[in-house]
Amino acid sequence: MAHRSNFNTLYSGSSVLFFTLDSQADHKKMKRLLLVLAACFVVCSVLFYYLFLPLDTSDTTLELVIERGTPLITVANRLQNMEVVTNARALVAYLKLTGGDKKIQAGRFHFNKGEGALSASGKLMKAEPIDLVVTIHEGLTVEQIASRLAEQINIDSAAFVDLCYDSSFVRSTGIEQNSLEGYLFPDTYRFPENSTPELIIRRMVNRFLQVWQSVDGDSAIIARYSKHQILTIASIVEMEATLISERGLIAGVFHNRLRRGYPLGADPTVRYIFRKFDGPLYVSELNVDNPYNTRRFAGIPPGPICSPGRGAIKAAAAPEKTNKLFFVAKWDGTGAHDFSETYREHNRKKLKYRRLNEMRQQKLDRGK
């Protein structure tokens, strides 16, 4: 019995010994695990801070414009190149994980240098509309303006033209006429993306009204003619005057002819009738029975033939004082005209420049 008791004691002691040894091993494993977890936590925290949180944030505002269809990685790379975020792929991963990649829209965005992926991703959800810049040059008709806008900002040109000839809409813009020909002021505009024809037209008409208010016209001219008539004269000046320096003189000629009851004799009015803006005009066209034909009919045509700029409007409202009644193009490549007081002098100059032009053409033909 004593032997058995000793065996039990030894066995029992061995169990205690084995238990102690196992406990020590588990403790070491646990310690190592905790150390690994701590290290991972530190590394992850550093990486998270480095990849997502602000670093050296700057007050400098950086602008980014994202066009429709731009890939996400391209956006992220741009932000990394701008030093807004430290890692483009981290930004992409975060946006995809949170579903933000499906919420980014085309538009304009503003960031601060070093603000980090978390802040940048939030801003990417709040696009500002992209302003589309379009320049409308002087001397264009309603249809030409509509075509230019359709090319540059993708509007419905037919709807644009229809509104410009819709008398009720025209009057709603503050213009008491049946069309907006001449009233769409030529300028450089910034329109929000997806702007409607109505918004664009109203902006252009408002710009005209602003310019009109700023024009210092001759009091006698303002008293004699309506705004619509002055704008009509300005539109003809716009099409006749290639040189800025000649606007006032050409306007002076037209006012002189109006006072004397002479037809203005301006070919651009005939071109407007046929919408024929280049090439020769035929005798049948020059003799067409139409109130816009200033070759046949005296006085001011029913309305503008294009949208004149500020210079032409000012010239029509305050023309240069002159005794000239005629002018003819020199056809020398400068766009200049030669002015005359009498019809005989005018005819002599017409013949002169016609011959000079024929001689130049013959030289060119011989050189071919």
C-alpha cells in the first residue's frame, strides 16, 4: 500500500509538473501573439494615418476638374500628383470599399494640399458644376449663334432658334420686338453645364441691355431714332467695317444717306435676305423685292441683320461727323475703304479699284 501511495503521489506530482510546463508555454505564446498584434496595430495605425489622414495640410487651394467618363484611378493619380493624398491606390481602395466610387460626378472640385484621402473622398461626393466657356463673335445671325453654341456646349440649336423667333418669349426678355435678331450680344460667356437655351438667351439679352445702357450716344441721333433702329444701323456697320478705325466713318456715311433719303446701298442686307454670306451677289439678288434690300429701298431695314458688338453700336449711336456719302472697298487685302462725297467721284474710284483688282488677279494667274 505504501508503494502504491508513493506511485500515486509521483503521478500526481507529474501531472502538476506537466500542467505547469504547459501553462508556461501558453503564456509565452500569448505574449508573442500580443507583441505581434501590437506591432500590427502600430503598423496599421501608421499606414492608416499616412494613407488616409491629413499630413502637412496647406492653406493653398488646388482645383481639379473631372470630365465626364474620367476613370477613378486617373482622378486618384491626379490627386496624388497634386499632393492632396499620399497614395492613389489607397484612395481608390477606400472609395470602392465604401461605395463612393459610384457617387463621384463630373464637375469642379477644390482641395487643400496634404488633406488626405478621407477628406478628399468626401469632397469628391460634392461636385461643383463645370462652367463652359464660349465666345460668340460679332456679326453672327441667330442661326449662326445657335450653331456655334451647339458645337461648343451641345445645346438644342433648333429650340434656341425657335425661342429667338417666339414673339411672346422675346417680349418676356424685355425686348419689344418679334425676334431677337441683333439682341444676342457677342461676348465671352461662362455657362453651367447642361444650360438650357432659355437660360443662355436671357443671359445674352441681359448683356446687350447692360451694354446699351453704357453707350454714350449722340443726343440728336438718340432723339431721331429708336433703339431698334440704331441697333439695325449698327448691325450693318458691323458687317461693312472690317477695320475698327472705319466704323465711325461708315456709320457717318449711313446717317448722311438716311438724312438725304438715299438708300443705304449695303450689300450685307441683301446677303442677309438670302443667308448668302460669301460668294458673288447676282443682279437678280440685288434687285430682289424685299424690305431688307437697301440697294432698292431707302430708310432703315425692318431689323438688325446680325448681332453687332459694342464698337459698332457706339458708332451707330455717335457717328463720325463727315460729308462723305459713298465708300468702296479697296480690295487690297487690308479691308480698307475709300470714301467719296459725290456719286461721280465714287464711280471713278469704283472703276479704279476694279481695274487694280483685275491687274492683281492677272499677276496671280501668271504666277500659277
